[in-house]
Amino acid sequence: MVRAVAAPGPTTDDRGESTTGLDTDGTVLITGGTGTLGTLVAEHLVRAWGVRHLLLVSRSGPEAAGAGELTDTLTELGAEVRIAAVDVTDPDAVAALVAGVDSAHPLTGVVHAAGVLDDGVLTTQTPERLARVWRPKATAAAHLHAATAELPLSLFVMFSSTAGTLGASGQSNYAAANAYCDALAARRRALGLPGLSVAWGLWADASGMTGHLGEADRARMTRSGIGAMSSERALGLLDAAVRHGHHHLIAIDLDVRALAGRPALTLPAPLRALAGGGTARRTAATARPHTDWAGHLAALPLEEQRRTLLNLVLSHAAAALGHSDPGRIQTERGFLELGFDSLTAIELRNRLTAVTGLRLATTLIFDHPNPAALAAHLHSELAPEDADPLAPMLGEIDRMESALLSVAQDETAHEALLERLRTTLSKLGALHGGGTEEGPAAGRIQDATADEIFQFIDEDLGRSESNGEHAHGGTR
Ligand SMILES: NC(=O)c1ccc[n+]([C@@H]2O[C@H](COP(=O)([O-])OP(=O)(O)OC[C@H]3O[C@@H](n4cnc5c(N)ncnc54)[C@H](OP(=O)(O)O)[C@@H]3O)[C@@H](O)[C@H]2O)c1
């Protein structure tokens, strides 16, 4: 079972001796030791724990940015430090690294903080992408476990992530690698060896792994109830985790109020009890959508039903994008144009799933590519008898239109597609008398440009005007 870390406390006693049980005259190995968190931890171990011998490794080793300064800082603090270039996915290199530790200061502790990311939604994951993330974290942890099996270590800490415990959009490969570390900690403890896997939330310091996160990503995380931790706070939690004694601990800054403001079904299961006020019973109750949508919609006139669902989509789309004002979302503008990416797409789908109780596909915004189309889809699911019978077909046309506009960038494809559309529209135009006041539809279509064809779809086939104009070739 996972536990939360309690408040931090001192790591040395009144006489300056370590209270962590670590022999400070031994060597502590930190993998990823020249990375952002590795560097912070190295300094912390020297300053707060009194560690005097450090072995820091990464693939770039002494060539890593800031490695020289780090050595100077640690040396000034009274520590002896060696920085080595080692790829910890290589079992022989790890064995040689461990065997090469100065016997005057034998290895007493390991902090495994090496890792890389290769994020992407599940459908884009491949065995190669899994391996890329798995090897420096999980495989390397296994190598460290094997190489130190016979040594009297008193510390074996793995830097895991909440991705493995709570889940994280787009990080299935990373979640799996972290979950391995969590399991390895349990296994080590069962074998009577030290083992601790700390599932970290986000640290505030931008690192090699988190530096790509923009303001919007960080704001989204904060809104979700899990904020970024200052390094001071996080290092305090590391101390608390080491003292706590459990093999798997989550170290995060939780904003319980923000959690409580989210639909319960969008929360990771372990957090629902916290958000719902404590008990599993209440969580189960709050996990259900509050609205009886079928009953609610049935009591409204048709136009009001449509407006209600459109507003629902707009407000959740705005929230997923971090806008406080749903008015910033145009109803017929494509979700991708509005700024949705795979992660915000999943957030919107999760929000709508939670609030409607419907099972909605992860491809929701791709299947229904603008708010109006999505609202029409919800209408057909929640009140099928009242929904526009053409809505699914019009949704299909929306989807096809987006696909056509991207494929039609290619000139040959453009001509072929136009030709094909003309044929379909001619057939359609020939039905029911086949004409309009301006002349037979078939004749109009035959000579139509792409813009005119889209105009025809809009006007004659019932699509309403979008944000002004239709164009092809990526100008939309
Ligand atoms: N930062 C956070 O908010 C956060 C949150 C949760 C968990 N974590 C975990 O904390 C650890 C440190 O992350 P960070 O944020 O400090 O990222 P970082 O700055 O990118 O550090 C990662 C380190 O791992 C090293 N590394 C990668 N592959 C390696 C390999 N095959 N062999 C040896 N070293 C390797 C990198 O150096 P080279 O490229 O030179 O090898 C780098 O020094 C990671 O395990 C991460 O999963 C971080």
C-alpha cells in the first residue's frame, strides 16, 4: 500500500551525527547525479546528512553542464566527489562502477535518479519508445540491485514518479518504468534489503526531463490540485521518506480544495477519498454525475436543449485549455485550431465523461472536431429522441472536411478529391428536382471551385456558417 510522506524533520542529531542510519564515511552513489534533481540531492546529502564521499554518474559525466561547479561546491562543503560517465543501462558498466568504489569508503547508499522521457499518447507508443524510457529507469534499477546484492547498503532510494501511482496523460511508458521501481523496492524489502521508491510529484526546478513544460502545462497541473514543489520542500520530504520506513511513498504538494473542485471521475482513484472529504463511501457517491441529463433535457424546449449542451462543451473546453471565459471558444472552430493537443483532448473527454456519465471515446474531439459537432453528439447520446437525426451525419461531414483540408494540401490529391466531391454533390443535387433558384445544382457543382463546394455544403446541406470563411490548403 502506498503511504503519504509526513512532515520533514532533522537528519542529524545534536552532535551532528546522521539520524538516517547512513554511515557518512561510506560512499553514496547517485545515478543521474549531474541532472537537476541529482545535483540538488548531492548537495543536500552533504549539507544535511553529513555524507562525505559521493560518486555521481550520468552518461555525460564530467562533461555535463555545471559538473565543474558542482564539484567545486561539494568540495568546499568538505566532501570528496567523483563524477563518472557511465551508461547505467549497461550491466557490465554498472558492475564495474560498483566494484570500483574506493574500499576505504565502501558503498553504503544508492540514489537512483537517472531517467528520460518520451511522452506520447498510448496509441503512439512503440516497443522502442517504451525501451527508451524503461531502460535508464527500470533496467538500470535492476542492474543496481544485482550489482549491490552482496554489499551492506543502508540506503537504496529510487526516484519514482506519481505517473506510476496516480497515472499521467501521455506517460504510459514512463508510468510503467516507475511502477517497476516501486515494485523493486517492495521486493528488496521482502529480501531484507533496504529499498525505498519515492513517487515524486513535480519539482519546481525546470530539469532536463521537465524543462519542456510551459506555463500552460504547469498551470494545468496546479489547477488539477498537484502543484510544483520547491526544492527545499521536496528535499525535506526526501528526509521524511527515508525516516518513514515504508518502501513506497508519494511525495507531492496537494491542494485538496482544487482536487475537490474537480469532477470526482476525473481524479486518480487514490485521490478521490481526499477530494471527497475522506471516506470511500462519499467518494463513490460523488463519483456519479449529479445531473439526470435525460430528465433535465426532456424538460427543455429543443433550442434550449441544444444551447445547454453547447454551453456545457464550451465551458469544459475553456477549462481544459485554462481559459476562465468560455466566450473565448468559438463554437464551430476546430478543436485543434483552438489549441487542443492530445493531453488537453483527454482532459476534455474526461471532464465530459464525468459530468455526463457517458462512456466517451478517447478520440472524442477528433471524431467530433468542433464544439458544435461535439454538443450535437452529446445530444444524440443523452436525448436521442430529441436530437437532430442529421447530427451524426453532419458530424461525419465535419470530420471528413477536416481530413480533406489537410490531405488537399497536395495539389494532385486536391484535384482528385475535388473531382470525387463533385460527383457526390452532383448526385445529391440531382435529388428532389435537382435545382435551386439559381439553376440546377449539378450544373453549379460541375464548375465549382473548392470554396464554392464548401459553401454549397454549408448552405445547401445544412451546415451553418463557421468563423467567416472556408478555405482549403491549410488556411483554415
Ligand atoms: N523533475 C521532476 O519534477 C521529477 C518528478 C518526478 C520524478 N522525477 C525523477 O527524478 C529523476 C531525476 O529527474 P530530473 O528531473 O532531475 O531530470 P534530468 O535533469 O534530466 O536528470 C536525469 C539524469 O539522468 C541521466 N541519465 C539519463 N539516462 C541515463 C543513462 N542511461 N545512464 C546514466 N545516466 C542517465 C541524465 O544525464 P545524461 O543525459 O548525461 O545521461 C541526467 O543526469 C528521474 O528519475 C525522474 O524520473 C523527477
